Amino acid sequence: MEALKRDREVRDNTWREHVSTYEQKVVVLDKELENINREFEGLKQKKLKLAETHGHKNANENDLIEINAGGRVITANRGALIYQKGTMLEALFSGRWDKEIQR
């Protein structure tokens, strides 16, 4: 009976240690998430500022864009070109750089 009581105490202590460690890690991760969100908001603001400076921040996904590809003019829907966010195509055709593109 004494062994059972001792094992139960060890189990309870171990459980409390795990819960405490978990709670500490949650606090650290919450702080990291706040930092990431703050930096992300800063990047979004920078993106909007660049769009105002170098392009059109209100570029419409339904715009038709003419692309000269090796002397052949191709017409494409802006939405199709920027569908995959974070890609080079999205960066080029998002409208943020329209004022800088050679025509």
C-alpha cells in the first residue's frame, strides 16, 4: 500500500512538472507569435507604401495585362498571374510595380 501511495505521489509530481513546463512554453510561444504578428503588420504597411510609390495599390484582379514574351504579345488576367501568393509572378504582376515597368 505504501508503494502505491509513493507511486501516486511521484506520478502527481511528474504531472505537475509537465504542466508547468507546458505553461512556460506556451507563454514563450505566445510572445513569439506577438512578435511575428507585429513584424508581419510592419511588412504589410511597407508593401502598401511601396505600392503607393511604385504602382497602383488598387490594382484589380480582373485587369487584363498584355505581356510581350519574345516578341509575341500575350494577354492574361491579372488574377491568374497573382493566384499563387508569395511567388515571383505575384510580385511582378500584383500592381505594386506598375509605375516602374518599362512599356
